[in-house]
Amino acid sequence: MDQPVAVLTRRLDSDSDKISIAYPVIVQMEDAVIQRKINFAIISVYNDLLIEQNFYNEDLVELIGYFEIKTNEREILSLNLIVYSYTGGAHGLTIVKSLTFTTKTGEQYKLRDLFKSGSNYVEVISDIIQQRIDDWDITLLDPPFKTIRPDQDYYLADTSIVIYFQLYEISPYAWGFPYFPISIKDLEKMIAPDGPLAKLITFT
């Protein structure tokens, strides 16, 4: 199945005008079991994110949740779940969580799953990001930059893997989310032959 999956936008009913939540629902897949598996994973992560972002907090002033589809082709679905909340103070806080699936089985890919077992992907990606930090003169909270986590946040977009960090993870709030797009071609020697990057690299 190389066709994109159908994605509907559903909205959470809420009696409060402080809350606005839109979430994705996968529909019309031929395999209902795989469809349920993907939807359950999405809702589970979204629910955890809402709890982390004070959905049930009496001090909540505003909460906005939405999503972005980054890749939906060649049996790959990569998306971002974004939740902003404000409970008072100087400013609110946004958290982004990304999920990447194969729509063939519903399996979810962590960053390590994109690369060959035993490969030094952490070191290679960290070196690329270090160079970008230097080139872009990004201010760091705890310099120098050392390394990404083995399970660092990422999503797939076009022919790139985008590694990113949460607010305050490596840089001050004013820098926003540090996003580092890396061409799949630059990681070609390490990618898992049966993983999603192998399917996208043919377009680079």
C-alpha cells in the first residue's frame, strides 16, 4: 500500500473556552487492526502530553493542541503532536512530540530503529548538529553541545530527517525549538535497509 493514509481532524468537546484541541484519526485503512494500533498509539501519546501540559490543572489559563502531518507516503506516516499551555507567568510553554509509523504493520519507529544495529548514528548526527550550532551561532544553556540522546526527538519530512530539541533542552526560550534538518543522503551508509529512510532515499 503506497497510497497515503486518510487522516481526519477531530476536535475534543470541552465546556471550557480555555481549551481547544484538534487531534488526528486515521480512517479507511484496509486492515482495521493496524488502523486501531496506530490510532491507539497517537491518542496515548497525546493524552500523556495533555496531562504533562496541565490539562487537569485548576490554574490553567489556556491550552491549545493540534497536529502536523510531515510525511504520508510510501507506507510511512510521520506526524507532530503539539500542545501549548499557559498557567500564568511570563509566557506559556509548548511541547512537541513526534511519531513515525509504517502503515504496513503499524509499527512505530524510534530514532535507533532508522539505522543499522551497531551503527554510530548518535555520534554522526551529533557532529552534524554541532557544526550547525556553530554555523548558526546558536546560544546554548550549557555549552559546549555534547551529544543527542539515542532516542532524540525527530520526524521525517520529504527527503530529510529533522532532529529537534524541546524548549530549554539545549538553548534559551527565545531561540524557540532548535530544528536540524539532515538529508537522508548524508546518513546513507548507516540506514537500516528495511526501515523508512531506505524508502525515502530513492527520492534524494
